[in-house]
Amino acid sequence: MKSLDSLFRPRSIAILGASHKPGKVGFELVKNIVEAGFQGRIYPINPKGGEILGYKVYRTLHEVEDDIDLLLIALPTKYILESIEEAGKKGVKSAVIYAAGFAEIGREDLQNELVKLVKKYGIRVIGPNCAGIIYWGSRLNASFSPVSRDGFLGLLSQSGAMTAVISEYLEFKELGLRLLVSYGNRIDVKDHEIIEYFNYSDDIRTFMIYIEGLDEGDGRRLYKAIRNSLKPIVIFKTGRGESGSRAAYSHTAALAGRYNVFRDIMFQAGAYVVDEYYELVDVAEALSIVTPPRGKEVAIVTNSGGPAVTATDKLEELGISLHTTPPDIVDKLDFLQPYMNKGNPIDLTADGNEDYYRKVLETILESRWPDIIYVIHVPPTFINPIKIAEAVRDVYLEHNRKKTLIPLFLGRDRWRAYKVIREAGLPTPLTHISAAKTIHALIRHVKI
């Protein structure tokens, strides 16, 4: 896998089509590389020469006397073939091609010519029709996707726009990405190679994959990479129905395939497959930071019946049934009011303030039951959800994260409450569905 070093750990980067005008892709790429703190050599290339951000601009690629590890091609489609030919003769090791206008719009002929040139010169290519790559491990930001925060997650995506959507949700949750690869039409470097390349890297804990389809033969390779992966992998696949398949093909020229078959095979390989982009992030976050459960017994602690019933339904849809609170633990909950339910869910009603949450959590954290604690809170007007979050955080830390705990805060001030929750190293799921899938994924991951 050393062939990917030039992509993710380059010693020199050239930007073909570097621009002097802010707002142009060719300028923003130079700016992003410089501002990321890249420590290697940077060579902007533009026939006009001059300077960009203090760096000398070379008029042609061959004017650069240095070897080029990574070439960023910020040029229109009509110049791509000659650019790759020039790069091949220069001995460039890898390239990112951002331009669209290939097989995704019916120009298979143009894409086939590009593939032939890439193979002829042995250049490792990301793209075309992509948003580029980021790897903070080498201070590399060769993308125009809005990722500003470093983190512990890796994202591989066929869609450049979807990387922006996912990145926005990550920022909302105050999470970052260590690695982002938007590969578009994926004519050369594939998901399985990237997973294998980073398999032994300590700085990526979980991979997220957004995928629309696979080319012939890639499914088997991806299956093998997931089977051998030392990291959890969460997949969000679109292009499921007939119309979706056509849309996926027109977007990245990928074959969507039968979704049910894909889902079952990926599950067998060890990946967890979700249905929405926020589930992709929520499940990946939990797999990266949560204490693994010892078993699959779940207890719900709530202050509201409706959300608890919804949570129970979502868990049961995933094959997780709630068992009644054991009698010895019911006895330990005798401090609850008579109108509060000691069964499972343990319902504190609207009167469930921070003291009740604290005492219940202390009781079951110290008991043999359950394996997983699912805390739900929906604040009435007279309860401060921040106080509830502080109680959950404090008791969890005081008990040294003894058990798996998944919080779901709903209603007003939920994101302020989640800011407190994150201080305990706990996840912050968006919905009942993503919380249930998080619990299911954690149980399954321990088995795997």
C-alpha cells in the first residue's frame, strides 16, 4: 500500500490551474493547503506566472525541477487528458482530478481515455468529478469541502456535495474528521484500498462510507477489506430503487445494484449499514467513543412516556427486547414516588428532576443489571435540561464509565445539554432511530 503514500503523505504538491483570484477553485486549493500547515513543498502552476500567497507561480509543470508527489488538477474537463499526459511524462506519482463531465454525463469514451492514460503512467488518481482529499495526519487539505475541525473519524464519499452535508452535521455536533476522501467517479483509487492503507493508523477510529454504487469486481474487494478491518465501518448507501439507481449512475456513473443483497453482504462482512446521513455520523461517533456493552440488556430511564414507547418500538424493530426491571433493583428504587414507574422503561414522569436522574443512574450503574442504559429527557417548562445533563455527566464520570450509556435529549436546549454530555465522552444521537441503531451497532460490534 506504499503506492498511496504520495496521495496522503506527499512531500511535494503542485496545483495545476492555480488562480490569482480568491473564490476560484485554483486559488482556494492553494489557500487551503497553506492554511492547513502543509510542511512539504508547494508549487502553484499558471501560465501567467507571478505569486500566489507568497509562493512563486510556475508557468508549466515541467518548469518545476523538483519531483512531484501529488498533482491537484484544477482545470476544466477539456484540459484533463493533456494534463495527465504531461503529469505522466513528468513522473508525477498521484493526482486529484476535480472536474466533472465524464461517464456521469454519458462521456464514457472520455473517461475510458483517461483511464488508459492513468494506467499507462501508473499515476494513482482520486476522481474525476470529486471534492478532493483531506488528511490532517499530514496537514493536507486538498479539498473544497468545508471541513475545518480535526477529529478521529474517516469519511469516504462518492458525492462531493454529501461530504459538505455530513461535514456540516459533524460541525453541529462539534466533531471532526481526520480523513476525508471524495472520489467521485472513482476511476482508480477505491474504498477498499483506502481502508487497507489506514488499517493500522491509530488516528482514525471509525470509517464512514457514503456509497451510491460499485463497479464490477469492487464489491468482493470491499467485502474483504471490511472483513480484515481493525476499525468499525458504517455505511450509508443510496441508489436503492430503480429510479435511485438511475440517479446514482447519472451522478457518478456507478452501478447501484440490488440494495438488499448489498446490505446483507456488508453486514456479513462486519459493517453496519444505516439509512440516513445523520445515522452515519451518530453510529460512527458512538462506535468510536462509547464503553462497549457486556451484554444486550437495555434499561430505559425517561421522564416521558411517549418518547419511551417510541424508543421501545425502535429497539424491538432491531430485535432488541426490553426485559422487566429485576425485583432486587425495583426494591433499590423505593425512593421513587408511587406514581413513577419502576418497570422498564423506568419513567420518572415530568417531575423527574436532576436528583431523581442521579439517584436512578447511581443505583443501576452499581447493579448487575442492565448492560446498557438508555437515558431519555424531554424537558417540561419547570425543569432545566442543562441540570439533567450535568447530573448524567457527573454520575457517569463518578462511576468511571462502568456501563454503556446512550443519552437522547429532545426538546428545548437539547444542543446546550449535549455540549455538557460530551464532557463525559458520551455520544449525542439526533433521533430515536439513530439512538436505537447506535445501541444495536454497539451490541453487534462486540459480537464481531
